[in-house]
Amino acid sequence: MKTNEERRKRIFDAANKIKEQAKEGGRGFRVVITGKGGAGKTTTTAMLSHLFARKGYNVLAVDEDPQMNLPYAIGIPREEGDKIVPVTKNLDYIEEKTGARPGEGWGLMLTLNPDVSDVVERFGIKGPDGINMLVMGTVVQAATGCLCPENALLEAIVRYINLRNNEIILMDTQAGVEHFGRALAQGFRHVVIVTDATFNSVQVAKHAAKLAKDINIPHLYLLINRVRSNDSKELEKVKQIMKDEMDIFDEVFELPYEEKLFEYEPNVMPLLDVKPSLGIVEKMNELMEALEKYDKQ
């Protein structure tokens, strides 16, 4: 059992380590993928992960969506994926790092700046194409913004992965970005917002865009998914709902409806190998190139 003095020293050392790393800045870039549930966030994250990995990048795909479907979309077999325990459900790890166990009284001894530099090594999963994955789980919905062990740990993980060098971080999140506001702003430079042309989905996208700008994430991209027409009817509908918020996106992409996506789901890998290339894959390649271009600015 650590004494209070040892615990304070560990917190102090971890905080200094983060400050020193922040001065150097992580080399590589970080991308948040968000949008309404069912809009296509996980598919987008998985496809980008494979495309970047096949281009030679070191990719860390982080699943923070409550459904935790990213491993399956990337190509982890279901029997293996079903055994994954997200970090937020690993009570021993949470207690080890924060000094408090979820669901138990923890008083004033909660560590707000835990050292989680071992989280990828201990809980990372290796997927196809050499993609590294981390299944975080999600923040506690009933306690968003609260001082609780799970939220303290997850914010620390986001801060930590911001600082990992020579890595592309792709984070599949629940709708919105407010739950990790300050932590995301420290290192994530790109937000990809996925929507379809329905009113509810575009409203969520509009809200996410405002939040991303509020926390000063510099580059935003809008993906309009499942476009069925060739005359931009979906785009015009989205513009009417978005109004002035359309102006804050660096680029807008229309992803064509693809029947084969449902044929192969949840695994996106077979889509990438279809010849000739599918329209949705070509658009994802364009998005990847845009991310590379704007990250250099």
C-alpha cells in the first residue's frame, strides 16, 4: 500500500512528465471522428485506419464509442472481439491509477492526473494491417464532467495519446466532443463529422461542429454519408439545415451509398480490395489526402 507521500510524489512526477512532453509536442496527427449514432462513424474510422496503415503510417485506432464496434469493423474476429474488456471496465486498473475504485467511496483521495503511459502496452490490441487498437469504453453518461475515477482516467488517457510520437491517432467517439473538451484541444487537430441527409443527423453534426470550433480544433471536415443521387440533392438539404456552419468546414465529402458495405459488415477490409475501386473507397482516399494536406499547414 502506497503512503500519501508516495502517492503525491507519483502524481507530481506524472504531471511533470506530461508538461515536458507537451513542450516537445507529439509528432504525428490526431483525428476525432464523431456524429450521430448510426451515421457511419465506426465505418469511417475503420476505413481510414486501414488506408493510413497501408500507406505506411503507424496507426492507433481508439474506440470511445459506447457500442464498442470498432474492433469488428477493423477486422478482429468476433470470438476475439467478444473477449475484449474496455479500459473503463477494468476496475483494478482504474483503482491502481486514480487511487479510487468505481462505485466505492473515494473522498478526497482521487488522483486527477494519473500516469497512464502503460495503457496501450497493457490493453492495446493488434489488428489486421498492423493497426493498433485501444478500446477505452466511454465516459459515465450520468456523471458527464464529474470528478469520478472513470472520467479522470479517460481524460488522462486522451491527454497521454495526444503526446505519443510518430503515430496517427484516430478516435471513434460518441456524438459530440464536449466530454473531452480541454483534453482534445491540447493535441487533436482534426474533427471528421459524419452525417447523413436526415434532419436529426445534421442537427447533431451542426452541434458537434460548433463544439469543435469552441475548443479551437483547427480543421473540420464534413462527410455526408449514403448519398444516393447524382445531383447533390443531399448536399443541398444538408446546407439548408447547417446554414452558416457550412462555412467552418475545410472540406465536404459526399460518400456514395454502397450495397457491398452491408454484404461484408461489420468488417470493412473486403471493401478496400474490390476491383475496380468502389466509390466510397475513393472518397475515403480523398479524405485521407485532405487530412495529410491540412495537417502540414
